Amino acid sequence: MNTPATIRAGVRPAARARLRTGAALALIAAAWPLAAAAQSDYPNKPVKVVVAFSAGGTTDILARSVGNALSQRFKQSFVIDNRPGAGGNIGTEMVVRSPADGYTLIINSVGPIAVNQSLYRKLGYDPLKDLVPVVQIADVPNVLVVHPSLPAKTMEEFIAYAKANAGKLNYSSTGVGTSSHLASFMLSQRIGADAIHIPYKGADALNDLVAGRVQFMFATIPSVIAHIKSGKLRAIAVSSPRRSRSMPDVPTVAEKGFPGFEAGSWFGVFAPKGTPQPIIMTLNKAVNEALPGLQEQMIREGADPIGGTPEQFGKFTQKEYAKWKVVVRESGASVE
């Protein structure tokens, strides 16, 4: 009688399967200490920190401050890599496609994380699923600024002027669907006074406001604080729920009769999905410990340090996505 090959070899099929499983488990067990060791001495080589916007902007300024603090702490280089384009999508997608080993991170903002998924008709990734929140760095309120040629010096005067000139005022933004655009749209809706949106690419929006070619805009505090101090622009109100520590004398839109009005920018560290949790927690701890030393500088530049756990940051980004999804839909903004 012919004996099956597996029996002739002295190993039955079930036993062979058990041997294969045991070998696989042995390999995993052998690899685990190596993986754990690799994570325990993280980082042991330079870390790339992607910024999905041009150098000199708010994201870039914050990234360089935090990256320098992390370099000093870990005695490893945290190299800033600017990858601007498509409203932050190019740099963000690059990180999404990068190895999840902790050596490629991104410091990102409200646009690519919470707005673009609703704004862009074709987005090749889901930032809320394909990136892991590490820690929120800062909240950067938008401030409503007007050209000094406008007679309005207070929120009440601005509202009265906007209503008296409905459909005649122009506001600039750094692009369709950006926080500067959507904040102005939200305010126009709330006060019941239409204004004409003039989208720009980046800094040109602010340049034309300073030149008086447009009348107002919402801009991040770091980008306009020097112009406010010099008198080239006038601050009317900030879009955060609380007054900014950088400009404590400037009221919030909410306290001027529009409760719940929040349209600021925020910034945080993200890693590709699948990045080991020990690395996430190492980075989270390091950034939280670095923020007190950066606080004075950040407040001076217009940013309010935040910090917190990855879980807190994750819940925050989900809430922001839900909020901006409604605003984008109501504004009718979309980008191919």
C-alpha cells in the first residue's frame, strides 16, 4: 500500500502545520526584543519633519521651534522638510505614504487635517485615518484685521459699517477653503452682511490688505502682529473662544454677541498610521516637556501653547473635522 508522502516523511499534515506555526511564533519572539530595543533607543538617526507649507509661514515657524527643542533633547537632528502645494495635500500625502517607523513626521494644521477632506473632490487619502495624532502644539487664533482707511475701530462699528456697505466690501484670503476664507464667510453669515471674497495664494492676501486693495481679512496672529503694532492694520476681534495671550486687549468675536464663533488655526505633530505606540508616547512626552520653554517665544509670536495626550488631540481633530465639514458645505467652496 502506498504511504502518503507526509507520513513517509514521518510528519502528518496537522503536525506539520503546528511546526510551521511554532516556527513563526519563534521568529516573532526572536524579533520582538530587537523591535523593542529599536523603539527604546529612538531616535538613533535623524528624523525628517515635513511641513506642508512654504518656509516662513506659521506652520514652518512653529515646526522649527519644536524641531530645535527636540534636537536638543534627543541629540539627534530633526530636519525640517518644506513640501508645499495643493493646500498642504502634497506634503501630507508624502507622510501618509512614508514608513511608519517614527523617522518621518509632519507638523500640520487645521486645513490639511480637518478641512481639505471636505473641500477637495479627489483626495487620495484620509488624514484622520492615515495619520496618527501625536500632540497638539499650539492654538493660533485668527484675528479680524481691517485697513486703517475703514472707519471701524470696534466690532460694533465694523458690523454697522459692513451692513451699511453690504456687497461692497472685499475681503482677502490665502485661498479657497482656507481658515481665513471660511472665517470671513462665517462672520458674514452671522452678521447678515455679504462681502466679496478675493482669494490669493499665500502672502499676497496680506500684502494687498496692507496696500488697501481689500478692506479686511481674518489672518493668523503671527502673520499680522507686526503690522498691527506698526499701525498698518487695525485689529478688531479674534476668532478663538478665549482672548489670545498674545493680544489680551483684543476682544473675541464670541464676546461681541456671537457665542460659539470659533474659526482659528491650530497646529500639531502627526505620524504615519502604524507608527509604534512607544514612539508616539516618546514624542508626546518630549513635546509636552519642551512647550514650557517655548511658551514665552510662542506667545510673543501669536501662538498659545497647548500640549496634551494623543487621545485628546485625536478627539479634537475629529470635532474640528465635523465642524468644518458643515462650514465648507454651506460656503459652497470646492477644489478640483
